[in-house]
Amino acid sequence: MDKNSIIYVAGHTGMLGTALVKRLKEKGFNDIRAKTHDELDLTDSREVDKFFEYNKPEYVFLAAAKVGGIYANDTEPADFIYQNLMIQTNVIDAAYRFGVKKLLFLGSSCIYPKLARQPIKESELLSGYLEPTNDAYAIAKIAGIKMCQSYNKQYGTKFISLMPTNLYGPNDNYDLGTSHVLPALIRKFHEAKKNNSEYVEIWGTGSPKREFLYVDDLAAACLFLMENYDGSEIVNVGVGQDLTIKELALHIKKIVGFDGELKFDRSKPDGTPRKLLDVTKLKKLGWEAKIDLDTGLKLAYKAFLA
């Protein structure tokens, strides 16, 4: 990308979008186009076409999506599959029709089967059944991957797809009804400390293992791959290490300074038993994560307090 290239960041107010815009500006890119949801409804193809026709973006980072934790995915599957399919379809197709040089599509590690071999290689895609609590979201993201690959094959476009692991950091969602596990735990421990509670209740058994990537690292990976990767095959983005939900809770408990106990609600779902991405391909391309979990959690809690 040239420093004067017209770059469109879809979803620029979200956690990743905010970090992406910051990263691009730090690297000297000075023509970044973005619209809020109120200004541009990406589920409306006519609005998307007008935006692309007027702005003529050369590079697109497709970070816009409807996202949420287990509860939100399990109770709003229609919203998750419809909104994500519409956003992806409209933006990817417009990128082709209006001559975008390159598009980066953000998927999710939940595209992989519930019982995928660990660590999960990119080749595990479509090798088994999905986790039922978020299969609607996963199927939408798989459709986005296949759409990028299909346009590359038929039209010669350069649309690449990244599969990030669980994200956290500034501008995260802390709503206990819709958030992912890490921000939910930050809020729970903070409020428990403030209220002098005896314990913090955590969904499930605490035994599932998860991998967590600080959002600034993902933003850096996106820019790196946009400039250094042209393949149609998906690329995992993660740290290559995981821990149990219980271990994560103990980390956050210590950082927040909560002295009470942990109580696990075994009536609530655990989700996928383990989800560790194999990042060998990304390392061979020349990039790996820089921010360790302890540092990232301290930064995340500081951002939460702010």
C-alpha cells in the first residue's frame, strides 16, 4: 500500500477497527475512510454501492461484524447469521465491482469444528461438526471465506482471509449479556471488588481452554498480511498458547485485586472444549504476536477503568 492509498476500514468504531485505524495512522497512511453504522448501513447493498462509488477505496479491511459471547450467539442466531451474511456479501461484492486492489476479511476461530485436532491447523476447516452454541455465526464467517476464495478464482481478485483467536483490549464490550469471557470476567471481578462480594460466579466448569490475542497485535498482523500475503488460503492469527478459563479467572482476579472466591455455575454451557490455533503458517510468513497475556490483561484493565 502507498501512504496515500485510499483505505476503507469497515467497522472502525469496534475494538479491532479502532486499533486498525490507530495502527494505520502510526504507519503514515493518511487517507483512511470510515463511516459509523448510522452513516452507512452495511446490510443495505444500495448504501454500500454508493459509498464505494463515491470514495473509490483501493484497500479494504472488513472488520465490521455482529459479534458476541456464548449467550448472545445461542439466543440470537438469526441476527448473527443474517447481519453477518449481509455485511460480508455487500462489501466483498462491491469491492470486486468497484475495482478494489485488495480486501482483508476477518473471520473467527469459531469456524473450526468443535472437536478439531489441536492445535488447529487451517486445513481443519469443514472437517467436522461446529459448536452448536455459535454455529450460525460460524457458518456466516465460513461463507465469507468461501466468497473471497470464489471471487479470487473466478475474477482474479486479491481477497485474503484471516482467522483470529479470541480478542481482548481497549474498546471491548463489557455487557454481561453479550460480551466474551475475558471482558465479562474483568467486569465481574471489578464489581465484586467494589461491592466487597464474597465470590465471583463464572459460567461453566472452568475447564475449557482458550487462547487470547491482544487487539493491537491483531491490528499489526492485519497490516502485515495486507502488505505481504496474497494467497486465497486462510491464515490463523494467534499467540500459539492457551490456558483454562479457571486459570484466566485467577489471572484477572490477581490483576484486579479481588480477594474472594471463584464459584462455577455448571448449569451454564462450556462451549468448545479447546480452541488453540496453529500459527506455524503465520510465523513462516514473518509475523508473530508481541504482547504477552499478563501485559495485555494489565493494559485491558487499565482501559476498562478509563
